[in-house]
Amino acid sequence: MRGGEAGWCDASTLFGFGPGAALLLAFAVVERASAHPMIPLAPFRTPAFDGLVLASGAYCLGAFAFLPVLWLWLRNGAGPSFFAASLVITAQPLAFFATSALAGGALHRMPARWSIGGGGTLLVGLGDLVLLLVAQPGTSWPVLLPGPGVTGVGAGSVSPVLPAVAMASAPPARSGVAAAAANSARQLGPALGVALSGTVFHRSVPGTGAGASAVAYADGLSEVFLVAGVIGGRGPGGRCGVCEGANMPIDRPRRWFDFQSHGGEKVRNQIFQTSVFEMRRK
């Protein structure tokens, strides 16, 4: 964030990077020396796990990081009504939830490289590139709907299977840590991506964008969508091994998913009833 505001060689920016890198290194040293580390480093020596973590952050960056600057353009540069701009943004979560809900079971039966490495992440990149082509001066808002919709379908294809694939990429004793690491990367991707997208966008549209020309907005958005499409569609995990032996369906995580969907409900009810009984007794 400071790099975009003050410049990448500014003292405040460098001061942020320096201590951040030092603290990250110190954290790794402490975790490696600890008998019971919060984040065991052993899974990070596995290409499948590293690829999965990279894919988790990359697909979220490609799918969601452009939304703030897209909204700026819709409200200041493109000029549609507030309701029309909201419809463009809403197309993505609608596609996301519909894909996750309707295709979640089928996605768990597919090889991991189809849903993550070569399917969902490619759709995210494709949606970004569609927006790159249509986000031009004078574009009417209905033409923009397919871009967020495709990114939503891509993200909705990855999200349901990501924890399961993460669990499969690590030894059983570390499956919980693996799933947590993938989810953390999923949050880190948009956080870094918003800062990156804002920096790229403000090269063409400084400040809040008020008064900037439509051409400047289009140039800024083109750069943002190009960066998002390359990172999100590239799917680093798909190229460096999301899942070793990914030609096989993810059987172990799918059984975990089935437990969550079916037997898990009975277990949760039993735990809840026992907890209520103990509270009343005490």
C-alpha cells in the first residue's frame, strides 16, 4: 500500500519491507526449533503442497482483487446507474455460490488438476481477459456481466475442493495444518492483490479518480485485468504439482466431505446435546 502511495523506493516503503522480511525469517527459525510448532515447515518441502498454497492465493487474487478498481470505474468512469453497477458486481457472487452449490459433489469426484490446476484457475484467468477486452470507453454495463460471471464460476469450482485437496497433499497427521495454510493463502491473495491492483490502476488514474478521462480509466483497468488474468489464470499450483498423482480422484478428502455432509450432522447434534446437558447440570 505504501509503495503505491509514496513510491517503491521511498524510505517508508522500504522500512515496511525490511522488518517484514526479518520477522518472517525469525518466525521460520522459531517454528523450526520448536518441539510443537504452530506451522510445521515439513509440508513446505513438498512440491504438491507448495503448489497448492500458491494456487490458493493466486486464484483468489485473480478473481477478487480487481473488484475495488472495477467499482471505481463503474461509478466514476463508465457512468451507469448505481443499480446497474451493483448488478455487474453481484454477477460474480451469484455465479460463485451457484457453482459451489450445484457442482460441489461432482467437483470432489474429479481429479484435482481438473478442478484446481487446469479448470477453475483457467476460468478465473479467462474472466479477467474477457473484462480486459470489454472494459473500454463507452461500454454499456450488460456487456460487462460475463467477465465477473466467469470469474465467479472459476472461483466456485476451486473453493469447494480446496480444503480437501490440501488435506490430501500432506500426511494425515498434518492434514489440519495443510487445510489451514491453504485457507490462509486464500485470504492473503486478495489482500496483496488489492494493493497490487490499486498500484497498477493509479499509474493511469491518480487519487480517487475523480475527473479522470474515460481513456485513462480504460488504460488503468486494462493493466489491472492483464495482471489479474496472468496470475489467476496461470494457476501456479497447476504447473508445479497441485497434487501428486492428481490423475486420481481425491478419495480421502471426498470421504471427509461426505462425513461433513451426512454423518457429520449427527455427530454435531450429539455434541450439541451433550454440551447443553452439561451446562444445565452445572
